[in-house]
Amino acid sequence: EVKRAGNDQYRKGCFEEALRLYDRALALCPDNAACRSNRAAALIGLGRLAEAFRECEEAVRLDPASGRAHGRLAGLCVR
């Protein structure tokens, strides 16, 4: 539910609030690759690219099949 609320805030462009909610979700479930990938997206929205890169790496480590995390990581490498 917390992750879903973060997604809603992200869609509204409220990246700080989305990041706060993703942090809460990760406190509840630290091994959730989707939350890590979503947190990376919020960080990208805030221009915090180095942190986003690390989050994407962690998401890929947790779920090597995550296409979204791989895509974000590749996009960050290009940037």
C-alpha cells in the first residue's frame, strides 16, 4: 500500500514525497526490487543520478530479471 501511494505521488510529479514513501516501503521490505527501481525513478526526477544508479544496481542484484531496473540502469549509463 505504501509503494502504491509512492507511485501515485510519482505520477503527480511529487518526487520528494514519492521518495519518502518508497523509503517507508523499503523499511518494511528492504529486498523489494520494484521499490528500489521506483526509488531510482524518483531520484532521477530529482536529478540525483548517482544515487539513482546505485538503486538500480541494487534492484538488478535483487531481481536480475527486472527489465524496468535494467532499462533505468542503461538510461543512467547513457546520461
